[in-house]
Amino acid sequence: MVLLVALVIFAFLAWATWAVSVACYGATVGDPADLTADPNYPTASGWAVAAVTVTSFVPFPFGYVAALVAWGVAVYDGLSLSGGRTALLFAYLAGWSVVTRLVVLGVLSVV
């Protein structure tokens, strides 16, 4: 039961990381239509969130690297963005993933 609750929490955190990163990307670019209009967007985002959710059970340094690989595959292979925009979205995902991992580590240190 505890693992199921943890899985749901990690899924929410991965989804929130994706959503906040896409929002930051849209605010930076000004017109995020190229991202959300991509026909592969729902598939790429869904698989990325699922992969990052699973990697959340891995301890910090290795789990973070695994999450970066999942985000990278989704952004670079799953979406058809230009090189600079792809790198920008990946940078947002990497940054917000650090914040998410630190929040998890902070909660675990209290518990």
C-alpha cells in the first residue's frame, strides 16, 4: 500500500514538473503553439511522465540522471521542435527536476 501511495505521489510530481516546464517554455517563447500542436505531444509527455515516475524510486544522483534520460528522449526524439527550443524545454525540465528531487529529499529527511 505504501508503494502505491508513493507511486501516485511520484506520478503527480513528474506531471507537475512537465506542466511547469511547459508553462515556463511557453512564457519564454511567447507562442507555445509549436509544442502543443505537435501530434506526438500527448504520447511523448505521457511516456516521459511514466518513465520519470518509475525512476523516482531510484536514489538521488542516479534517479536524477535516469529522469534526465527520460526527459531527453521525450523532448529530443518525441517532439519535433527546433534545436534551440528543444534545448530550452530540456533545460526547464532539468531545472524543475532538481527542485522536485530536493522537495522529496526534504520530506524524507523530516519523516
